Amino acid sequence: MRNFLISTFFLLPLTCQAQTVLTPEQKLEQAQKQLEEAQKALKEAQKAKEDAERNASEKSSNRNQGWTIPTTPQKKTIKEKTSNDHIDDSKYLEGAITYSEKGDIVFKLKLDHINMNQDDIYTKILEYLTDLTSDSNQLQGSRVALVNQEKSTIVATVREYLIFSNTFISIDRTEFYYTIIAKCKDNQLDLSISRISYNYDQGRATGFKEPAENVISDKYALNKKHTKLSRIYGKFRRKTIDRKDEIFKNIKDLLIK
């Protein structure tokens, strides 16, 4: 009995294998069925692709309603600057700098016929110089240093930045030092800007600390023919004169109505 069961066990796979063998007719039928299923799947895939493309086209059409691609205008030709298109520096040339008897650079403002008495002029100038020495552009040490109310005299030491250019990339500026002395009388004001000096690019090879006589005088700030500002010191002369003119104008506007 045991031997019979063992023999039956080993013969079972052969029996199953024999039962799964297909006839040629069955193989053909099976192949046709598989082909039909593949063709059906292909048609469904093509239909899905067409639907997706149609939906995308409809969405794009809806999204672009009212929108057009504008025509890019032709760029305008910008005239390049020639040698004749330069800044007028005539006001900064020979004669723009004034000197004391000792040869120091001094700018003077003398106002007569002011419709104010001595005390009123003194009060206004003191207020102006106090504001000037305390604005955001001032450096440490900028202040009204001395006053003499009896003589109506005010001395201010100014320490500020003189800015040549300022962009988001860099700033070119110098520390600018000078003294303002104001002497007030009835209907009169004598004011001077003197003891001018610069502290530029401190800590760099291009830096220097010099008095105005070695920077903005005709010898240093003008070319040999005195027809142009020099390349290095010209900007110091230009900005110093501009700052002097600004201060003098503010004082004139303050006192003369």
C-alpha cells in the first residue's frame, strides 16, 4: 500500500502537465483572444490621450482669453555724450577760492542792511549753527564751541561728511572739517568759514589728511592752464564750494526777507 501511494505521488505532476497541454486549435483561439484584448487596450489608451489633449487645449484657451503678446517697441537710440557734453565747471575755476592775508583759504560772507538789531541776528545765527552742527550728517566733535553774547560772537567747529557720490554699491566721501565764526551787529553780519581740512579714505593707500591749502587751492585743484578741475582734487574743490554756497544762501534767507 505504501509503495502504491509513493508511486501515485510521483506520477501526479505528469498527469497534471498532460492535462494542461493545448491543442493547436486551442492555441489559435487563445492567441486571437489575447490580440483582441491588446487592441482594445490600445484603443482605450489612444482615447485617453485624445481626451487629455483636448482638455489641455480647452484650459489653455480659457486661460488666454483677453491676453495677447504685445509688440515690443523699437528701442530708442540714446545719444552718447561727446567731449562737448560736459558739466559746466566755470564757477569752480580761477577766482572761486579766496584767501586771507596769510595765504589761508577763507570764505567770507558780509551782510549789511539787515532789518534786525544785534541781539535778534545773534539769536537767529546761534539757532542756525546749533541745528547745523547736530544734523544726521555731522560727526563727533561738531558743535557750537564758543559764544560771547556781549560781543554777539559765535564760534562753531563743524565736523561732517562731504559726499562726492553715493550709490547702492558704494559711497565716496570725505570727513570735512571747518570753523564758522559769526560776528553780529545791528543790521550787520560778518561770517567766515576757515581752518578747512579733509580726512579722506582713512586707512587706505589712497587716503590723506590735509588742509584745504594743499587740496582745493588753484595749484592743486586746477590744471596747469586753470581751465579745468584736476582729476584728483577737483571733486574736493567743487563740493567744498557747493557746501559754502549752501550755507551762505541759508543764512541770507534766514536774515533777509
